[in-house]
Amino acid sequence: MPNVKIYTTPTCVYCNMVKSYFQKNNVQYQEVDVSQDRQAAEEMINKTGQMGVPVISIEENGKESVVIGFNQPVLAQLLNIK
């Protein structure tokens, strides 16, 4: 099972859409609020070069894939959601 982390902020509409999509499809995830966690915000910026959320990190078998925004087709492919 992949390790899924979502970088979010409380006011992000697309973050809520990703979380709802994951809940509907039984995807376990860790949520990190970058507005409250400066270290996580810096980690996200270092990974992507940007400050916008949501950023979704999916790690599996030592390989990390990063999805910026609520890109449902890419998330479905990476997480094998039908």
C-alpha cells in the first residue's frame, strides 16, 4: 500500500476535493497543514518549487510521485482507483 501525504491549507477548496475523493475510494493518507507547519511547507516547496496546494506525495517501493492540484485521472492511475 502506498504512503500518501497531502499538503493542504484549511481554506483550500481543491484540498477538500482530494480528501473527499480519497475517503470515497478508501485511500489512507496523512494530511499536513502547511499554514501551521513551516517545516512541511518548506519540504513541499523543495519538492515542487511552488507554494500552491494541494500537493499530493505518493511513495511506493522507494519511488515518489508528486501530483500538484486535484488531478483525478493521474491520482486514479497512481493509486489504481477504478
